[in-house]
Amino acid sequence: MQHKSIETLINENFVYAKVLDFFGVAFYESRNKTLEQVCAENRIEVSQLISVMENKKSKQAIDFLELKKYPVKLLIEYLKHSHQVFIKDSLPFLLKMVNRMEEGPYSELKEDLRMVLPMFIEDFIKHIYEEEDKFFAYVLEMDKCLNNQSYSSNQLIRHEDFSIQEFALHHSDSDDEMAGIRGITNSYSTDQIEDVQLKVILKELQAFDAKLKDHARIENDILFPKAMELEKASKSLFQKKVTLN
């Protein structure tokens, strides 16, 4: 790997671009240099960098069927961790790359991305925090009540103000968050793109879109059914407490 050019490596696997960026290497300014040259210039241990690259390439998500076995609390922690990866890793890297795009070919697409991506990120982060503050908090409160076999006044207020079924329907029917970006990028096609920087951005967007689809599937097919069962059991517990009193 150390004798290949940066552009060749990134064309082989776009995730290498993020690794180089993490090590402080502006890959788009060193595309014709070899990995060995870049490491020497930036005082990076070649073997260490290659090790991180290989690890990043082989990293895989937890199996969907395995997630079904998770208790609700652990499942929510997994989803919240995914949220943090989106907010602190995937999106900042994309925004950084879009803001540093070089002028030249594909100017219309570049300008569209500069305009659309920041708006998407703002709306996306707002959606994530709303989901955590309302839905996740509600589910965790129910789980806690059932585990303790107690019913808090806080839970009663949430039951009156929140419905998992309504939230799930809204969640499933909401507009595809990436539809606009998919449209302006021709579904992230890189067939006619030679600009390595723009190619990385499109590949990163495509990967992020795929992660969002997996994330939504986990919420829709695993968390929501578990949460509705919790809600049913929680309301049943409340009715028992009322009857006993």
C-alpha cells in the first residue's frame, strides 16, 4: 500500500480518505504522492496508518438479528451511539469536504451541495435530539417503571402526552431525509466524475444514506414493536395500581 498514490488508494476504497483526514493529511492536495511520501512529510508511521486503514475498511455493523435480542435499554444505547457517530464523525467530515471543494469542473453540483448539505445537517440534528428527548426518554421511563414494578407521576404525564403508535406512523411516513441530496447527485453516481475530492464526497453521502436506512430499519422493525409492548405492559401496571388503591 505504501507505494501506491493517494488517489489510487482512495479509488480502491473511499474510506481511506477519512483516515488520512484524521491523521491531518489533506488527501486532495496530495493525490499524486505515494502513501510513503505523505507519511514521511507528515511524520506518520506508515505501518500505523496502514493498520488504521485496514481496520476502518473491515469494520462491520452489528447483525440485525443480533440486535433483536437486545433489551430495550441496550438497544437505545446502540441507537444513541449511532446518533453520536453521525453528528461527530460522518456529518462533520462531509461538511468539511464540501466547504473545501476546489473550483473547476462540476461547479453546478458543487454549488448545490454547498447550499443543500448545511440545511440538511441542521434539520437532521434537530430530528435526532427531538427523538432522543421525547421518544427514547419515554421508552426508558416505561422500562424503568416495569423493572421496578412502580408507576411514577412523570410516567402518567408522558402517557397522556405521547403515543408510540402515532410517533411510529409519523416516523415511517416522514419524507425521505436524503431524497433531495440523492436527486441533485444523480443517486451519488461517480461514473463521469474524475475529481477525487468530489468522488469521496459522493461515496461518503452514499454510505451515510445506507447507514440511515439501516438505522431506520432498526427503529421501525425492532425498537417500535418492543416499545409498544412496553407501553401496553406499562398501562396495564398502572391500571392494577389504580385498582389496588
